[in-house]
Amino acid sequence: MDRQRTLAVVMAVVGFGAVVAGIHQELLHVEPGYDGTITTGWGGRLNHEEYLLARLGGVGVVGALAALRWKYAAALPVAVGGVEVGYSLVAVSHYVREPGLYTTVQTFDGTTRLVLGAEPFLLVAGGLLLFGAGLVAWRSHGGRAATRDAATEASAHA
């Protein structure tokens, strides 16, 4: 088995692991030293978006495995990686606009400061790994086909 193809599968599996670890983390945290709590809808039990992100990560791994045989299957982890990164950026952008990350917010019992949790960082890392896995799988097919054609041509002239 080609080393680059194995690397693509390993990258996809590690990316999937980062996505699964990320969905079990919090999107926002209340900074220590401030009183108050935040309910974002991303905490507690996993919601349907988080299940979807995990399933998409699994589809990316399947795409990387299929890319061992078929070159065009490498587009699947690339697309999944793009969705993972885009979704986490959209979620974070919502909280950047209102009430604002890293700014002090007045609450009924004092002040609260919101900071990003580990979830968006792990989702972006997992998405980038899946995206990279697709690119590595795609490139591994191009190099192999060229060397096979060159070897066939060289043996035909000999």
C-alpha cells in the first residue's frame, strides 16, 4: 500500500477523532472570576447538529478509505472538511456579533465574560485534517498513474 494513501486515511481518522472530541466540548465558557452562566444550546446533551457533524466526519473517513481505490472519492473528505470548518465558523460568528466574545456583559446578578470553549477549535482542526486527507488522497493517485505509465512505456521500448 502506498504511504501517501495510508497517510490520507490516518489523517481522516484523526480528523474524525477531533470532531467527535469537539462535539462533546462546550462552545462558550464563562471566564473564571466572573459570576453567571450561559446557555447556548450547545451544552448538555448532543443536539442534532452535533450528531450531523459526527456523521459527516464518519463519511469523510469512508471517503478517504474509498479513495484508496477510486481517485474521485477523495472529493468526499475535502467536502466534509469544508462543511466542518464552515459550520463552526458560522456558529462562532453568531456569538461574535451578539453579545460579543471577550467583552464584559451585564447580567441581573453582576457581570459575565464569554470566551470560546474547545469545541470550535477542535471542529476546525478536524475539518482541516479531513480536507488535507482528501488532498493527499487525490495527489497520491496522480503520482502513481504517472509512474505506472512511465514504467509501461519503458518496458515497451526495451
